[in-house]
Amino acid sequence: MARILLRKMAKNQTGTIAAVKVGGELGQRIRDMGLVPGTDISIQGRAPLNDPVALRVMGGTLSLRNNEADFIEVEVDDE
């Protein structure tokens, strides 16, 4: 398993959140959306300029800006 930033994940790639590396209001907001370590996610798609990214988590769809996704480390399969 490799660790990469959520921003670097490809469309349809899946992984498990390993860490959220930000505190304060932004960190709390990310955690409140359910993006906590141990949560499985998959990338649904990206906007035409690659920002924001749409991801599937716990049966719902979320959208994150790349500057927010930069704080989330994800474990993905080495392929």
C-alpha cells in the first residue's frame, strides 16, 4: 500500500484515508464531512481544470478543492 495525497488520485481510483494533516477550522470541517482515518473513498471525477475533485464517501458524493485535498493522505494499492 502506498500513501499519496488525495489530490494525486486518479478518476475511479479507490483508497482508505490514512491521515488528515490540518487542524483548526479547516481540519474540523474536513472531519465533519466524514473524511477521517479509516474511511474508504473513491474518486468520481474532476472538473475540467482538475479543481474541484468529486469523491464518493459513505454512500454520498462530496466535492473538495485541491487546496483542501492536499491535507488528506490516502492509502492506495500499488499498481
